[in-house]
Amino acid sequence: MSDVANINGYTESQDRSDLDVTVGERLLTIVGGGALAWYGLSRRSLLGLATAAVGGYAIYRSATGHAPVREGLSLVMSPAEQPMVVEETITINKSADEVYTFFRNPENLVRLMDSVESVEVQGEGWFRWIAEPIPGAEVVWHEDIVEDRPGERIVWRVAPDADIDSHASVTFTPAPGERGVETRLRFEVYPPGGAVGAAVAGLFDSIAAKRVKQYLRHAKQLLETGEIATVEGQSSGRSDVEVECW
Amino acid sequence: MRAVCWHGVHDVRVETVPQPRILNPRDAIIQVTLTSICGSDLHLYDGYVPSMLPGDILGHEFMGRVVEVGGEVQNLEIGDRVVVPFPIACGQCYFCRHEMWSLCDNSNPKAWMAEAVYGYSPAGIYGYSHLMGGYAGGQAEYVRVPFADVGPMKVPEDVVDEQAIFLTDTLPTGYMAAENCAIKAGDTVAVWGCGPVGQFAILSAYLLGAERVIGIDTVPERLAMAREHAGAETLDYEATSVVASLKELTGGRGPDACIDAAGMEASHGGLEGLYDKVKQAVRLETGRPHALREAIQACRKGGVLSLAGVYGGVIDKVPMGAAFNKALTFKMGQTHVHKYLRPLLEHIQQGRLNPAFIITHRMSLEDAAQAYEMFKHKEDGCVKVVLQPAAYWASS
């Protein structure tokens, strides 16, 4: 099992020592973990959710004074048997083939999720995703397509070495009366067990549905209108940047 | 640039803010030549619409000249003189394709918020709270117009700004209210509220074949305007029982259709008025629906109730028993402005409608705070205020 995701700062600090974390480190990770969890919550992407989950782990680690992932505690490491599931649906006024083609292109998926920097195609069905939700905290993960039925369904699964096992699917069903395509996006996440798992589950429940719906809205807007509706960067009588009302 | 910014209840300020810029390929930037204050802006001014933020630029009735277009806007050129519909519509979703422009699926960037409140999100609207997208409005020198290849309509030179400005909202809103009445020969239509929308609803009802139109208000100059310019019979609700008078005027049948052009801040005295004012003040209801209640009561059996005045949230003591047992039809909604632009422009060009008569005050954009206060209190005979940005004010 690899370390706490692949977030650079945390990986390095934990690699320095196999011993329990020091008091200073505990303070740092509490602050850092809190910031990371908050940051993850404030981002509108599933990746943000993952960031939040990792932040939650960092808090757990410093609060207990142990680094359970490093010690390989089965309490934390064994994934839950039941996945957390979020599923949202939107009807897109296009043909099933057009919507399928859109979702099959990873460049388009990047446009839906605003914290994702890039995605590279790496051989048959494999993608390497890179996101930098905060400066210096690059997150990298790999996914492959495990099911690909043109015009009907795509299923992605993260690589087995990821910290949090998950897969995602998108299913296309023609709506009656030429109303377009019912597009159903589903994420299944197998969180680690124990306290961290509970924290992840709580975060997932509270934010994932809204976020997944937002991905679908962006997909619909791009497919139907060619752009994502926005007011970010517009004029106002506020001196700060546009306030995001979440 | 200068813009009218909302800062709180009864607090609007004209401030210097950054120029708008193109954010999406289908955007355009319009230099505003004329803008106006809508009765529904008073709901923002009075604080009855949630999700406003201090600094939001107000205004959804505006027109002007195109000064910049995004890469995907092929139908407009720099210098074109256009009116802009107040709902923002993409033109490609199911609703736009079925002429339900104010229900556009794709124009509200904060759709999640409207979905939480209304179940589904209607179209984005300029300067009308974050629930409606948080778009900067057009009571400003410049405004960003999204989906500019769909919304703005070029105005022929023979139609002056003071006629064209009302195509953005007020005129189509009055027209749709009348159209929703499905008027047949011999019909009598009663209109609650003789503000700008009520005046246009009266005119439109006649245009669509109504035999008689009765306007209801209590402000003398509004009743006079309804009689002299729009040709309505009028009732003063402070001086008479509206339901009894309407029954009397229609041979005991009641009006065939009733238009509520007053909305969520309808005025009314007595105990009922006090009840609603108190509940609205403590936010137990968000509207004072007196006109709606009375219209339901007054409407004939099998008649139509058409709502043009804006409702935003929850209202109270609506006589559903009367509505149900008289088998009334309810029609309502934000106006599908795009659908009415060209037909109404033609009515103006042919001389069948001259909407400029509702203007009672012409002011500089710089005086917006004073204009809001005057309009709210209906001071100085105020029915409609148009505002000109300073540059145009100086040259005209």
C-alpha cells in the first residue's frame, strides 16, 4: 500500500521516520490536515472529495499520535465491504452517441472538474490524472476503462494501488419523446475502515451528490451550448473576487 | 464604469466598478444607452428576495450598443443597437426549443441553489439575486450579455430608445399576462395593479380581443393613466369592495379572466393587510398576496387567473377552495421575452402600441438611489423611471 495518497508534503514527512509522529508534527498535520479537509470541501470536484478525505486522515493521524497507515493497522487499511454510492441523473438534449463520445474523451472530463489540471492517455484504456488543488499539493492517480459500450455505458476504475478504491460509471438511456438522453453518473467509493472511513463517509454523504450533479450540469451545458455558464470574473461593487455562494 | 450596486435593504449606491469583460465565447458587452427600474427591483430593494450580496449590480431592463463580441457571436456587430431580454436563455435546451425561454436549463450558473428552493432551476436573470445566477445587471454603463447570439434583438432606427426599452420586460410581461387569459370575444378582463405591467396588460387584453378591461388600483395617477392611455374602466380598491363591484359590473357573472399585476408586495389595508405585513416582516411568508386572494374570489366560474406580478417564496391563506370549486385555470411564470420581441416590435412600428406613455421620470443613472426611493413611495406621480448613464445624459 502506498502512503497517504500521493500528496507530496505528507509523503515526505512520513518517509522521514518510521516512529510515531512527534508533537511538532502533530501540530503541523492538524493544521495542515484541517486546511486540506476544508480545501477539499470547498472544491467542486470528486477529486476535492478525495483531498478532503486525505485531510481527514491527516487529522486522525495527528490526533491519535500514530501513523496507522505506516504501521499497517488493519483497522484503517481494510476497505469497507459496502461502497459509498452517489448517483445523479440529468437529461441532455443530444443523441446517445454524441453524449457517449463526449464522456469517452478525457479532455472533456477535465473541463467538468475544475481542480483537475490534466489527464494523459497512457496506453490502452489507461489514463493518468493530475490535479493541483493547492500549490505544491499535486495529486496523481491512474484510471482505466473497464467497460466501454458505445452509446450505452462507460465504467472507469482507479488503479489497484490507490489509497481509496473507487469506480465510476456513466450510462446513457434515450428519453421518451425526443427529450434527449438520460445520463446517469454513478460513483462507488470503497473507503478505508475505522474512524477515517467514517469521516470519509460523512464527507461523501454531505457533499458528493451536489458535486456530481454539478459535473453533469457542466456536461449538459458544454454539449448543448458549447460553454459552461459562469459569473466568475464579472464586475461587481465588491473589492474582493467574485464570492462563490456555496 | 459607474453602476447601481445593492448594499442592503433600502441601500443602493452608484459606484465605480470594473468594466465587464467577455467570459465565454457567446458573450457580448453592451454599452447601455437606457435602463429602467422595474417594480420587481423593489422586491430586491425591500429585501424580499433572498441570496442578494452587497455589491451586486442591479437592473434587468436595459438596452444599448454592442461594443465587444465573443468568438462565437456571429449575428451581432460592434455598434449594433439592441434590446436585451431579461431572462438569459441558451437557445438550445429543451425549454428554449419549445419557446419557454425563461425556463432555460443552462443559463443559471448557480442552478443548485434554485433547485434547492424551487425543485428545478429557471433561467438566469440579470441583476436578480444569486438564486437566479448572480449575473451583474444593466443599471450600469456597460453590461456583459451571455448567449448574445440568442437574446439581443437589433432595434430599427425608427423605434426610439424610450419605446424599445420596454421590450426587455415590461411590455412582454403585460402581453403574456393577457395572452395567458385565452381571451375570447365578449370577455371581460380585470387587472389588479395599474403600474407599468398592469397598463400594458390592459392594452394587450384589448389588442387580443377583450370586450371590457377593468383596472384596479388606488393611486390616482395610475387609475387616470389606465383610463386615459390604456382605455380601461377603473376601480379604486380603497373606495369600493372590489369583488362586489366586479360582480355588479359584469351582470353577476364575474370577470372571465383576472390578471394579478401586483405580486408579492400588493398593498391592502385592514386586518388582512396587517396580518400579511407582520408575517412578511418576520419572514413567515415572503409575499403579501392580497391581489391574488381577491382575484381568486372575484373570478367567474371556469375562468382564468393569470399571474404577472412576481412571487418568490411562500404565501399564505390562498383560497384554494374557491379556486378548486370554481374550476379556475392558473397561468403564471417569468416572461418568455424572446418569444414576444419581434411581434411586439411590429406592434410598436405599426403604431398599435406606444409604450413610452408610462414614463413619468427621466433621470441620470447617478441619481439612481433617489429614483428607487421615489419609485418605492410612488412620490411625485412616479409610475416609471428611466435612467441614462452619465455619458449619454450629458450628450442628450
